[in-house]
Amino acid sequence: EIDALGIQTANYAAMLRAVAALTPEPPDFLLVDGFSIPGCVTPHLRLVKGDRRALSIAAASNVGKDTRERLVAGLDERWPGYGFAR
């Protein structure tokens, strides 16, 4: 998807899918770190440096980083030659 669309467009597409997956009760409003989400029908606020300005964005950032570290550690165990843990 990144190769086909480019990194930023792929990011927007991933965010739209993430918002759509928030079921059964969709959010009334979104806080977004850094930029607006083109095509998102849910009202949202772009907060530059949002992780410094909103506790919910900071918490989501920490959860995301922790999740990524666990996923990468698993990839490193499965394919140690690629250096994913670095």
C-alpha cells in the first residue's frame, strides 16, 4: 500500500480504517496528532504536537509505541537476520 499510494496517503487510509473499526459505538469527535484526516466524516481537531497538549494523545502514543516494540520483538525472533530489534 505504501509503495502504491505513498507514505502519507497510506497513513491517511490506515487512519480512516482505524476510525471505521471503532465499533459498535463510533466516536463523536477525534483528536489527531499533527494533521487532519482527508475524507474523514467524523469531526476532528488537528493538534500540532498533540502528544504534548492532550493526555489522551500522549497515552495513545505510548500504547502504540509499546505495541510496536512487542510486534518488532516477535519479528526479530522469527527472522533474526534482519535486525528488527535494533
